[in-house]
Amino acid sequence: MGLQDKLNRLKESSKAKMPKEALEIMHRATDDLKNSGILDRTVKVGQKAPDFTLANTENQEVNLYALLAKRPVVLSWYRGKW
């Protein structure tokens, strides 16, 4: 089973466990983002990501291109505060 299949299964499993109201809020927020035009300004599959430096979860600065020089990198973005 490929990664996309696993992600799709996880998504469907999560939907089944969520309260209907929470799911509606998430869908509405997703639609709002799509309608905002933000997707027109994102890096597309296959494009080179711009270099950047950000703090990691331990508040240490990390640089994308420095990490890529050592090994593959997986980026995970969180919108909002946790």
C-alpha cells in the first residue's frame, strides 16, 4: 500500500471519529482557504521549495537547504496554534 493510500485511509478513519460539527467547521475553513486564492501562491508538486530558516519544535533555527545537503527532508506545516 502506497503512502497516498495510507493517508486516505487515515483521513477516512478520522472523519468517522469526529463530531459532525467539528467536521463541518474544518470543511468550511478548507473551502475558505481555497477560495482565498492561497493555492495560486503555493509551491506545486515538483517545484523547488524556496530556502528558509525557521525554529524547530525545540526553538532551534534550522535551514532547509542545509538539511537537504545532508539528507531528504519532510516538511509538515501547522496552521494556527496548538
